[in-house]
Amino acid sequence: MFQKLKQFKDMRDQAKQIQDTLSQESVEGSAGFGKVKITMNGAQKVTGTSIDVSLLNPGDQKRLEGLVTDAVNDAVQKVHRVMAEKMKDKFGDFQMPELKG
């Protein structure tokens, strides 16, 4: 039994290391022929949003970029909650580790 607990702790430690490594990564997604761009780290947190001015009314760019960033981060957070619930249903009382970002 103690061997199983040690294996579980080792797996958890490895997952934490992978999570820390992933949080240092960065990717960029784009749409509209590059006119809308989202930068996200490996922890699935949006770190930047860029919207080409040609798509907007004057003065809307920064406000809309902030709103898009917040909306995507909100959606990702909700997906994490759903994943945690599914894991709980399948494996019992399981807590998703807090993602750094």
C-alpha cells in the first residue's frame, strides 16, 4: 500500500514539473489572415491579444483586446472546472492543481 502511495506522489511530482515547464512555453493563434492574434502560455492562460485596427471603430482596440483576453481566460477556467468534475466523477475526490500563469 505504501508503495502505491509513493507511486502516486511521484506521478504528482512529475505532473507538477511538466506543468511548471509548460507554463514557460508560449504559443500564438491567429484568425482573419493574422488580423486577430491570441498569445497563450502552456498553462492555457491568455497572455496577450492583438486586434488589427482595420477591424475596429477608432478607439476600441485596447478595450476590445482586454475583453477578448478576459473572455478566453474565463472559458479556459470553466473548462478546467468541468475537467475537475469529470475527474471527480471517475476517480473520486480529486482536485485539479492551480495552474500558474
